[in-house]
Amino acid sequence: MYQFIGAAAFVLAAVGFVHWGDLIMASLLAVCAIVWGATALVPLRNGRVRKHDSLLRSE
């Protein structure tokens, strides 16, 4: 939920910068909004390490 609120804030800031004529800053904020919103779609990783990834074996 917080990711979508943050993405909305980035979008509103980008719209403000477009209105003021600063397209570079607006495009940077638009990219930030996309990345910030995408974090809401990606499931959080489990902190546990899989057993077969934790040991290196020389065979």
C-alpha cells in the first residue's frame, strides 16, 4: 500500500515539474514512480536460504 502512495507522490511531483517546464526532472521522477510502484508488485523474498544454495561442494 505504501509503495502505491509513494508512486502517486512521484507522479504528482513529475506532473508539477512538467507544468513548470523542467522535463528532465519530470522524466527522472516518472522513472522513480515506475520503479517505486513496481516494488509493490514484486513479492518479498523469504529470508531463508535454500539448502542447496548454501553449500558449495567440490565433486
